[in-house]
Amino acid sequence: MKRWTIYLLLLLFAVLPTPTNAKDNDKPLVYEVSCGGSANQGFYLVKVRAVVDRKDIGDNILKRCAIHGVLFRGYPGGGGCVSQPPMAGSAMVEQQYSDFFVPFFRKGGGCEAYATLIEGSMQVVRQRKQYVVTGIISVAKDQLRKDLEAAGVVKRLNSGF
């Protein structure tokens, strides 16, 4: 009987989520966004530089950072690019609509559908215990704005002030 209790407890601890897993999901994105060049109508080309752990290396982190940057940071002009203000506004908008944005920016949460990595642009460089991942992302800004307006998160451009 004692053996079964031990097995049951081990199984219970193996199945329960650990605090470190929950902490990883809430870890803020560490990145920089700049203009990646000129793009077709309805799209932005965004150069993203993200600092990540080894397990997060991939194009999904770049896509999430690109969408987050377009929505809440914007990026400066220069080098033939026009500066772009944040589409959704400041981080206050992100906090105000956190019930929408928290699941939206999780892995597989839907934000990656608006971004595409330009093939051959991703680079990974190791710096101490972390990695710096850079790449150029094409962001479907018109579709992103349309879907966020439909969700009531972003004001329509023709709604006035």
C-alpha cells in the first residue's frame, strides 16, 4: 500500500505544472524593432533583434516580437524608410485589453499568422548564456488592423478622435 502511495504522489508531481513553467509563459519579450526595407502595399518589413534562451530559438519568437513592436512600439525611419507610429498605441492599451493580448501573444496564440519570416534572413549569435536572434519579418499590417478593429481592440481609422 505504501508503494502505491509513493507512485501516486510521484505521478501527481509529474503532471502538475511547475512554477517555472508558468513563469516562462509570462516572461516579457526582449527585442528591438527597426525598419527592414520597403514592402508591398498593406505590409511592413520589420527587422527584429530578439534576446532569447536556447529553447526559444526559432522564427516564432521573431514573429511575436515583430507583431508586438508594430502594435505597441512602432519604429523609427531612416535609410529610405518612413517611421511608423505604434498601431495600437502605448503599453497602456496592452494592459487595458490584456484579456485579448495575453493569449494572442502566447505560442500558437494567433499573432504569428500575421507575420512571415523572409527566407534566409534569420541569424543566431550566442552571447554568454543567451542567444541573439535577428531576422526580417513581413507583417500584414492591413489584415492585422482589420482583425483588431473587428475585435474592438483598436479604434477604426475613420472613427475620429
